[in-house]
Amino acid sequence: MKRPLVEVKPLPFIPTSNSLDILLVIKDVIDQDYDMRSIARVLEIARDYIKSMILPSYILWEMSRYVNLYQRVEPIVGLSSKEKFELKEQIEKWINLISKIHST
């Protein structure tokens, strides 16, 4: 449950037009052990891009909740293994939902 210290890295390119690609970038950032403030930043950027797309508003609300939570954390602190698992699980739910919306 302890949050590890991690190296601060520059954020990767975040696509602007495809919600699934945006969510996959977030998932990749989590897998690469970025610090929590960087994860908050990528979620914030993703949320702002996704706002312009027609998606369920609760996805945006949930993203905002994570942004607010992670922005308050000390610098260079990463997600604990439990937090990482839970966030990746949440992103998978968003991906599945968006995939269903795009397939109908």
C-alpha cells in the first residue's frame, strides 16, 4: 500500500481526436510509473479533450475526481500497486463503455 518514489518524466503525446486512444495513453502512463501529479495532469488534459466529444458526463466527473485527488499529492510520489490496479480497472470500464457507444 505504500506509495513509491518515482522519477518525474515528461508526459507523452496525447491524441486529441479519438477518445479510445486518449484513454490508452492514460493507461500507458500508469503502467510506466509516472508520478501522481503527472497522472493528474494527463487525466486533466484527457478530460478537456473528451469534453468536446459526446460521452457520458459521469466519465468526465470521475476523471475530475482523480485529477483533484492526485494534484494534492507530494511531488515524485507514484501510485501504490492497489491504486494503480484500481485506476487501470476504472479506465478499462471507460474504454469498454466508449467502445460500446462507438459500435452502436
